[in-house]
Amino acid sequence: MPLPFLVNPNAPVPIFRQIADGLRAAIGRGGYASGELLPSVRAIAEDLGVNPNTVHKAIAELEREGLVAAERGRGMVVLSGTRAQARASGDEAVMQHLAEAARLAAAAHMEGERFEQLARRAMRAASTQSPRHLAQESPHEHR
């Protein structure tokens, strides 16, 4: 089963953070229910084309947050009652990225309306691009 998120190796956000954010968002949406196993580190690494150590670091972050726990012989299990917590953590991660984008827009003296247009365009692009396309696109590329 393909992962419900993508990573962009050209983004300023570290890949492990993108993976943690993606898994956190999937838990928050109910994509991984309480008691359900996350895909293995190896499966995630192969699906995203990243180093397994990067995936392990992302999952360790979710474990520290109390969203998942290791079950001997099974793997990483989503803990019960974590959906709202994951959603709030996901919202906070998005807010941090938006705040950084807003700082860049302010430094460029960009009007709020233009910033909102670009944010909507980015949302559309993120929902339609394949992982390979994201990997090839430069963060400074304009269309």
C-alpha cells in the first residue's frame, strides 16, 4: 500500500521531519487507526527512496511524542487516543512552515493577497504531483 504522503528532497525541511509530519498527519486523519501497525522502516524507506536511518529517526520522533510504540515481534503500533493529538501536532507543523513562508513573503514585500494565491497554488500542486516530480522540482522553480 503506498504511503499517504510525499517527501521533497529539495525542500528546506529535513526529510526525516517530512516523514514524521506525513505519518503524523496520516494518524490524525485516521489513515492509521489505533492498534494498527505502521509500515516497516524498510517498506517506508523503499517507498520514498530514502535511507532507512532517516525513517527510523522520523518514527523515533513519533514514539517520543507518544503517538506510536514498539510492540515486540510486530513493529510500531499506533497508540489509542492519539488521533486528536496527531492532528494538533500536524496543525502545528503546518503552522510553523506557513509562518516561515509568511516571513519570506514579508521580506519580499509581498501583498497578503498574492501570498494567499501562492499558498493555494502550492496546495493544488502538492495534491497533484507525484513523488518523482517533487524530487525533480527545484524549490525556486517558477511556473
